[in-house]
Amino acid sequence: MPQLNPIPWFSILLMTWLIFLTIIPMKVMKHTFENKPSTDSAEKPKTKPLNWLW
């Protein structure tokens, strides 16, 4: 039965995990955001208390 022969499938498995563990994380870590959030310009909105007419 050819599916029990591990030679071609094991090499495909190893190459796939090699790509997943080396190349893809480097590409993801190089990604930068264009607009970095800053806390300097953030103002808290002033809230009014609710007046319930009971």
C-alpha cells in the first residue's frame, strides 16, 4: 500500500514545518502598522449625570 510508505510524506511534512517555523514568522514580525496609537492626544470625554424625571 503506497500510503504506508513514509518516505515521501515525511519529507513533505518536514519541509512544511520548516516553512511554518522559519519563513512565515519572519514575514509576520516584519509587518509594521502605519498608524501607531499614542496616549498623548487621548482625552477622556466629559460625561453628564442622567437626570431621571420620576
